[in-house]
Amino acid sequence: MPIDLKAHIRPIPDFPKPGILFYDITTLLLHAEALREAVDRLATVVRPYKPDLLAGIESRGFIFGAPLAYALGCGFAILRKKGKLPGRISAHEYALEYGTDTLEIHDDAVQPGQRVVLIDDLLATGGTLAAGARLLRQVGAVVPAAACVIELSFLHGRSKLDIPVETLVTYES
């Protein structure tokens, strides 16, 4: 019997500010069977895209991306916020609701033409995933898809993406 992943995600009202309902994955991470189920389901939906490499977005994309890469037998690259990677990097600045942010990747993380599936915990407005896909393409990757544990469909994040996004749990309001 499959595990109900939604039952292991804790909604927290008014975080990080009043009026926001935050979906907390830490309760899912505490439950070994739910975590295993999430990684197994992600493997099932990502495998058909035949990735050479997965790329996780800081920081919760690392939590799911690394064990998923292990399960799929492929490598794992990290996309970090500005200033957190040593060595030679490539960067992509993108717009937020109030300002900008930057994602970075090591210059040698992706070989030209590698198929790289983007991994994060949450698809909300789509801005961070879209920026991640642009950065990966900038360094030569082919980005066939992205995958997330949670989707907040009422924010219409898919509309900002030009790739398929696989999600495990959807919240419609």
C-alpha cells in the first residue's frame, strides 16, 4: 500500500509571514518510510527522461536530489545561491517578486550535451526552477525535465517553465 505523502507534510500557517501557508517537509524527512517512498516515486517519474546527471537547487533540492541520483545511478550537481561555491563558477541572476537572486554552478559540473534533470522540493511560482534550467543550459546541459515533491498549483508556476515538471503532491489552494 503506497504511503500518503501529504499526510507527512506539515502545514504551518503564517510562515514566513502572515497570510502564507508553508508546507514543511521536515516531518516527511523524519519518517523513514515516507522519505523512501518520496525518493522511489521521484525515481519512477524521472527515470523516463534518461538523465546523465541530476541538479539540485539549494537547499532542499539537495535533500531529495542526492538519494535520487544514487537510486538512478547517475551523478549529482548542486545549484547554490550566490557566493557559496568555491572555484570557477557560472551564474544566472533572476527576478524575484521584490528584487533579484542568483544561482551558481561549478563550471566543470556539466559536460556539454549531458541530460540534466532539475530537482527541488517545491514548485511554487516557477521562478527558481526556470532560473535553474536557464543556468544549466548556459553551461551546456540539455534539460529535459524537472521534478519536485510538492506543487502549489494555484500559483501557476508551470506557466514559467518550458520543460515538463513531475510532482508528487499537489496543493490547489
